[in-house]
Amino acid sequence: MTQPCDLPATELRALIGAKTLSPVELIESCIARIETVDHAVNAMVARDFDRARAQARDAEAAVMRGAVLGPLHGLPIGIKDLDETAGLRTTFGSPIFRDNIPTTDRGIVARVKDAGAIVLGKTNTPEFGAGANTRNAVYGATANPFDTTKSAAGSSGGSAVALATGMVPIASGSDLGGSLRNPAGFCGIVGYRPSSGLVADETRGQGWSPLSQLGPMARNVPDICLLLSAMAGYDPRDPLSRNPDEAITRGTALRTDLSSLRVALSPDLGFAPTEALIRRSFATKTALFSNLFAQATETTPDCTGADEAFAILRAMGVVTAHGEKYRTRRNDLGPNVTVNVEEGLTYSAADVGRALSLQTALYRRFQTFFTNHDILITPTLTLSPRPWRELAPTEIDGAPTKSYFHWLALAYAITLTGHPAISLPVGLDEAGLPFGLQIVGRKGQDATLLSIAAALETALATDPQTARPTPNLTALASARPLRDSEGFLGFS
């Protein structure tokens, strides 16, 4: 029997508003699911059950007295452990902040609370979000719910797993090299990287850089739209922040005619080290629905310079954020942060200038490309989920990777351009693990991209080969605790 925690957020909100479902009943359903399966995957790492229960009772009382209800009223939410939460432990996945309990909420947390969401707990992340395998020395590893020996990706891995297993209906995430999109692809849920400035971030160290973006995660596109409507908003502390248009604040996807679209299909963007299994899966999946579009052509924008530009600009950001920690607390930092700081310290002003020039040229080529295409579709990731014990892939189909983040090339090429992108689950790959498609829209056209994704999701839902997959919760419930696995805690 379907439990409340398994229902879509949009349906849950409607039931709460109609007085058919109590927020208390929903909170208890989510807590029960966490207590049943989280030992196997380690997604919800700091829990706030008592306060959530009290807030659910208040939310129920508000419904019963006929109060005006926010768009997320009574909905439990998982908050990524990079987002400060007042009164709830926030470690950033680092021993340096092991005992950190903030006194104020990050802006994105305050906005979803104002919309009525109830924070149920914090979701696991790599140390400071550095890396696309959710492991750290505070809480340990997070496992893929479809195979607990495999990675959930990252850095929003805990949020993705919590959603896939029904612990929460909505969750927060953030994205630099694909950290919203990558775990969505690995875990069979939806992750959305908005256009720059749509979701304000008052904490970004390099306020004028568009690389790092906050965004929503959910199990379907309508739920993404609902959560985004609360997350989006202007904050004068963020130099890139802007007011969202009405189509975003409405919280529902517009209608789109897929048959009018000119679609570009690319298995590798012309440069990403994509494994053969993913190429075959991409070809098989897209063949099932390419006929829905007016035109579907295998082609790619010119991504020359993407590897170099991202490597330099990423390292520059890591030095800004963590250079002082590296100088004073080096022994408390994990390998991903350490490697990036050390790399960043080798770059000159000329290197940074060249990276910015490469990024600008890439951006301009994308604008030309999108004059002839409405959307671009790629695989979300270059490979199928690998073991979580592997900190990062060192090879793909026998060819060595250039860095610990090289396997994220399909995502970070899009990051550099500032275009909105969504990862949509499309069944399973040949290995029986979730397969995701990255759908990229035109710059600033978030509402249009979300409407396209919603229409495609609806079209794919009726075919088992392309419908969103779900993990075996019974198997997870009976699985041994992940913490008992060798190498669970830390980076060895």
C-alpha cells in the first residue's frame, strides 16, 4: 500500500489543503521510512524529529482554523548539510565543523520555511561539497539505493537518496560541477540547476561568479516547480540575484507542445569521456521518444576549452573558500579539497584570465548553437554508478581521467555557460541502475525548460523502459547497516 511519504509533493500539498491528510500523519510517515531504510544508505545524517513533530502539529492547527497556507505548508524537506540551519547541526561534511550549530538559517532555508516547509533533517554531502561521491570523515559514505555497494554521486547525494527512498518529498541541493544533476542521475530522481541568480545565494564567496548555484530536488518535475517557486527570489546580498518571473512563482509547469521542438542530441558534447555503456543506453533511450519532436538531430555545440576553463575557475573558487583552512588546518581536510587548493595556488593571473576568456567564448558559441535548437539533450553522467569506495573514477573504459572531476564533464560544460539544466530519470541502464538525461535550455528560459521537461516526463512515464525507476525498499529494510562496511568513514 502506498504510504503518504511516497506521494508527490504537489499531491501531498493538495491533500493537506483539503484537510484530507494531516501534516502530523505525513511527518510520521517520513520518520518511519527513515527509521526503516536509512541504516542501509546513510542519507539523513542529522535529524530534527522532535522539532519537526511540533511544527507539524502547528501546521495541522493552521489548516484546521482556516489560516492562509504557504505553497509548501506541512511538507517535510531534507536540507543539504552545506546549508546552515538554525539550531540544527551543520557540519559541511568536515571535522572542522563537527559540532557546529548555527544560530541563523541560510537564505534558501529561510525561504522554504517561510513557504511552510518543515525541516526533517540534514542530508549527507562530501566535505564542503568537493567531489561527486558523497563521503566524508564526519558521517561516512552514502550508498546508492538501487545497489548499496555503488555511489550515490554528489555533492547532493544525501538529498537524492532521501528522495528516492521516500524519506522526504522535496530536498535542497547545490550545483557547481553537476551536484544537483549528478546524484539525480544516479538515484532516479529529478535535479534542477536554475539559471544564474534565480535562486539567491548570499553566502557565495565569489559573488560575481555564476558557477555555483542552489536549486531544488524532487521525484518529478511538477514537484521541482513547486519547490522552486519557494526557493526563487531576490536577495540584495547576492550580486547576481534577480526577481523571478510569474511563470516561476506560480509553481506549476506551463503546457508545451513537444512536436514543435528542434532538439539536439549529444552523447558526449564532443569531448566528455563517456563510457560505451552510457553511449548505448543514450542511443536506446532517445530512439524511443525522438519521434515526439519536430526535429531530433545528433549534433553538439563546440565545447573547446571547457576542461581547462573549469579546472582553473573551480580551483580558484576552492582557494577563495578554503585557502585559509588549508594554511591553518591542513590535516583536517580531505584529499579533494587539498588537491584543489594546491592546484589553485599554482595558477597565475594570466591563467585565470585565459580561463575566463575560454568561458566567454564557450558561452557565445552556445548562444549561436541555440538559435537553431530549442533544447540540448545529453546523458546526465559519463558513466554508470561505480562503487562508493572509489573516491573518484581514475579511468573510463580503460582510458585514464584527467582529474577527480573529469568524469563530470557533461555537467560542468553546461555550468560554464550559465544555461539552466535538468536531470530527468529515464528508466535503467544496461547494468540495471538508474539512467538520467540532462536537458539543457536556453539562457534564462527556466519556465520553458521546466515545461518541456514536464511534458517529456509525462510522455515517458507510460513505458517501463523510460519511466522513473524505484528502489527495492524491502531489500533496503533488511540490508545490513552501511556503517559496518569497510572504508565507510573517511576517504581510505
